[in-house]
Amino acid sequence: MTGTLGIGMVGYAFMGRAHSHAWRTVGRFFDLSLTPRMAAICGRDRAAVAAAAERLGWAAWETDWKRLVDRDDVELVDVCTPGSSHAEISIAALEAGKHVLCEKPLANTVDEARAMAEAAERAAARGVRAMVGFNFRRIPAVALARQLVAAGRLGAIHHVRGAYLASHVLDPEFPLVWRLQAEEAGSGALGDLGAHAVDLAQYVAGDHIQGVSALTETFVRERPLPDGSGQRGPVTVDDAAVFVARFGGGALGSFEATRFAAGYTEGLRVEVNGERGSLIWELRSLNELLFFDGTDEPGLRGFRRIQATEASHPYAGAWWPPGHTIGYEHTFTHEVRDLLEAIATGQDPVPSFADGLQVQQVLDAVLRSAAAGSAWTEVRP
């Protein structure tokens, strides 16, 4: 498949801006078989979405996502909305023959995620592709970490650690936004932040979590309504989640996700320890990978700091000369590049909706374990 692909995006806030930047820039840095055309953006507020279309580079705008899906010039639907609408929009788009990119977590519940994965499987039989947006997989240092594990440089994996520490809602007067309401977000820090830690840990380790024992907590249970009325409403999601896990290959895991870690903004971190080495990656130093090679001479052993900016590193060669770093926004450009190439070559993109469902099943096991007093809980297939 060659030529252009009309993109329609639902949502224009934080993720909408990030995805818009990716669609605008991907063809300027990567040689593509299929060129994206930013056909239309959708949002409920007429004035706001019109302004977003002008600012972000979209040719047209809509206020109803169903009209966006029906447009003849839209061939791929990019879903950047709260989790409560992911299933409805994505399934409708797939059934209409439109490719789909959906932000993480895939859905608010396992049932919704399973329906989405089944819709994606049916659509794939017709050549229609779907991908979930776990953008941190596309950081060169993270992709390099995966390559090292896959090549056996760490040997058998013993321990996996994942954490996403933040202080987003530490202020008890922070308003009751949609991310703090289960009907819109599904879960709190667990789904918003923990989903990234789970996906990254499983991706780098090359293995899936099979069971968990978990604790969750909501530290501030009521917050002011965002309408300025002075009234307060209940917080219905977790503020923090911690859990231990066992992977299918036998490795042990430990995970944290919190919005109450003072001093942290976006503290995403993944560590993998194996019989012959270890890896550490942190978002605050996203271009760097720490690698311990246990096969080095004893007197020379220690973590080496690899700056993943060489042309030989994944994705890095498309950007700047060696040593020149890239940033958070580039992860989305890499994401849409991979999706476009998968569509052009008729391949199933990764992470797929089935991958998104698997992460959702892990999150569900965490919530069930916490509700049962940290009882050991298997991840349901």
C-alpha cells in the first residue's frame, strides 16, 4: 500500500497535541511508504476544536465523533479521549473499515478491552489494523534494552521492577477532574501510570505477568468540583497502587504507581536483573540506558551508561548526529511511523489490541487482589 492515508483524531487536549505533533512531523524525518494526511480533528466544544484544528494543523474539524468516522477522507481514527469512550469509538471505527490508534490503557474494563481486541481481530481479516499507544516502547534506549534481553545478554531473568512515581494530585484542593472518577478513567494511578510500567516491564523482559498480590489506597477521598461551585465530590479511583508479581518464566516482579510521591513529576523507571547482567532505564534520562555486564572482568565490572543516540540505535538515526538527544514528543512520532509502516506492508502492528487487553487483565488482577486484602490473584486470560 502506498500513497496517503487520511487521519481523523478524536480529542485535542494533552494527548491530542502530542499525537498531532507526531502526524505533522513523521514524514519529515522518516522515509515512509504511506504518508499521513491530517484530515480532521474532533471535540465537543465547537470553538475550542476549531481553534485546535487551526493551531495543530488539521484541515477540518467535527463536534461528533460519529461524523468523523463517517468521513470519506478519514481512513484511520486516532482515539485520544478518556478511557470511557475508547471501546465505543474504536469498535465503530474498525467496523467502518478504518484503521485505529487508541491511547492507553486500552479500556476501562477487561470486558471492554476484550470486545476491542475481538473487533480488531475481525478487522484484521479485512486488512484493517489496530494498535494501542504505549509510546514509551519507542524510546531508543528502551528498544535497545529489549534487544539486549532478547539477545540473551542478561541470561535468565530473575527480577523485574517497574515504577511510575508522580505528585500530580498531592494538593488536596486539586479539583475532581475526570482522571479521578472511575466512570471516566476506570482506575487512578494504576491505569494512568501503572499501565505504562506494566507494559514496559513486560516488553523489556519479554515475558508476561501471571499473578499478583496488591494494595491500593485513596489518600484524599473528596475533592472540590471543577465547576467552581465550592462543592466537593468523592474520588472513586486509587491514588496509589503497589504490587508484587510473578512472571510466566519464573521471574519475580515489584511495581509501584502513585500520584502522591512528593518531589516526583514523571518518575517512570524499569529495571531488569538477570543471571548475567542488569538493565535500568528512567524517563528523566530517557536517552540513557544503564547496562551491567556480568561477563566483564571482575575489576572492570559496573553499570555502564549508554547514550542511545547513535545511528545504529533504534529510531535514533532518523534524527540528529550522534550525541544529540531527543525528547518525549519523539516517542509519538516513532509510534505513528511504526503504525504507518505496518499498514503499508499489511502487517499487524505492535502493541496490538490483544497486547492492550493483556495489560488490562493485569490491572484487573491488581484491583481484585487489593479488594481481597492482597490475596494472591491470578491474571485471568
